[in-house]
Amino acid sequence: MTEIKNDELNTVDEQKAESPKKDIRWYVIHTYSGYENKVLDTLTRKVHSMGMEDTIKEILLPMHDEEEVKDGEKKVVSRKIFPGYLLIHMEVNDHSWYVVRNTPGVTGFVGPESKPLPLTEEEVLNLGIETKEIEIDYAVGDTVRIVDGPLEGFVGIVEEI
């Protein structure tokens, strides 16, 4: 029996969802200034409620921490790296474009005439977004024991990869 952690389960799900047919890339969406968190929340809920996790993988609001001295006290403050913009890892098709474009607070995709223009690999690397390729050593029919997370101690059988 093989032991598996919940993090590895998520990886299996991600690999299952990404088929060779899909062109999933990073894009930039423009939002009303100050509405980035609201758009992130709304869009994340839309993706889950519409079952689009296989098309829209991840939505990021890049932040960085800064030390700020105010009234003689040092505070660590999180600031947006790109105010008014969100990064989204998705496959662009008519449905996904429509869902993102018609989210309240989204003004459009970055690109010519609001046509989504994907980030290059170099741009993605410069932003510090990591892309991981994980090799798994499981096969359909293998019995696995969960060793970490809320399902710890449960035993399951791999049905699909």
C-alpha cells in the first residue's frame, strides 16, 4: 500500500484536469482601481459555482510586504504590486472569456482591443510565478493511505489520473 498526502491528491486532480488539448496560460485582467480584492473574490466564487476549475486554474493578486514607519513604530504593510490588475491562469475560450469579462469590476483583459494576450514564459518567471511539473508514482487501481490533512488515516483506491 502506498501512502499519499492531501497535497499530492490536489496535484493528481490538477494533472487530471489539465489535458494536452487545453492551452492554459497566464493572462492579465484590468480591474477598477481599489476593487482588486472584490473582483478576486467574486471571480473565484463564479469559477467554483460554475464548475470551471478545469478552465480557470488560478487567480492571483500579487502583493509584497513593506516595512513602514508611522508614529515612530515599524509596521509591515502588504501592498499590491500591480494596482488595478489581477493575474489569471486559464484557457481562453468563448465561455471563460465571457465569465471573466462580465465579472463586476473587470474592465477587460490586457491586450489589443481587449483580446487576451498571454504572458510570455520569461514574464511569468520574472513575476516569480512557479510552474511545477510533478511526476507521480501511482497507477489506477493502487491502494493509498492518506497521511496528512483532514482525510488522514483514510484508505482509498486510485480510480483515475
